Amino acid sequence: MYALITGASSGCGYEYARIMAEKGYDLLIVSNEEAIHDKATALRQDFPVKVISLVSDLGRQEAAKELHTYCHDHQIEVEVLINNAGVYHDRDFLDDSERFNQLILNLHVFTPAMLIYYFGHDMAARGKGYVLNMCSITASIAVQRLSTYGATKAFLQNFSRSVYVELKDKGVIVTNI
């Protein structure tokens, strides 16, 4: 079984990949940065697991379906989904570009929700799966210059709780941190 980790080329995502490899999971690690391939090499050297690395811009609305299709076509069964990919910067909402606002909304809301939709069906059919959504303390408090970031993380936090209730009886655990 595989653990799929988005945003795995650095920071928390890379650490999640290391933790899952340590637990014996094969990995599918995804990032929009070419550095993901170097991280995959390092993980292969440190752990006796399979590591597949993909460069994908998860800020595109079709990215979740493409990733799911890739897994289906390559017979990759995802048992653990870690939605970690994200963007962050300190800027007032109206000072951000239209392009950035679309990116953060897609990357923090649309793509994680659709990844859960696609992979959640697979997990429920198997009767087993786990989803972790990366949230933030800003999900619970309003912070000037982080309005979109906090709002998207609040969505993920509330969505995680709701989907947990919907999927727990099907053997799929959804949580957030």
C-alpha cells in the first residue's frame, strides 16, 4: 500500500514522507518543484520502500483527477492520503493578484476536496484508509493579511470533521492538524 503525500519536496510534507517510509509504506510524493526527484532519491537511500515522485501543479482544477487517474493506470493503491501542498504569504486580500487568489483557493480547497472524493471512493470500497489534511491555527482565528489563507484552512478543518463522520463507518478515517 502507498502513502500519497502532496507538497512533499520540503518542510512538513517531506517529513511526513520520511515518517510514512519509516512505517514501511511505499510512497507517491508530489510537488510542483523538480526537487521532488532529489527527495525521492534520498528517501530510497534511507528506507527500503518504493518511492515514486511526480511533478504536478496541484493548483490546477484538473490536477486531482489526473493524479487519481495516474494511480489507477499504474495500479497504485493509496491507503494514506496526506493533503499537505499549500502556499502562503503575508499580504492583504485585495493586494494579491487574481492569479494568486485562484491558486490558493484551488490548492487549499478544491484539490484536497477532490483528492478525498476520488481516493475516498477507493478507500471506502476497500474498507480502509486514512486522510490527513494540513490546516493551521489561522483556521480558528481571523488574521489580517492572511484572510484567504485562514479561510481556506478553516474550510479544510470543517470539511475534515464533516467527511470524518461520513466515512468512519466505511473504514476511512479523516483528520486534520
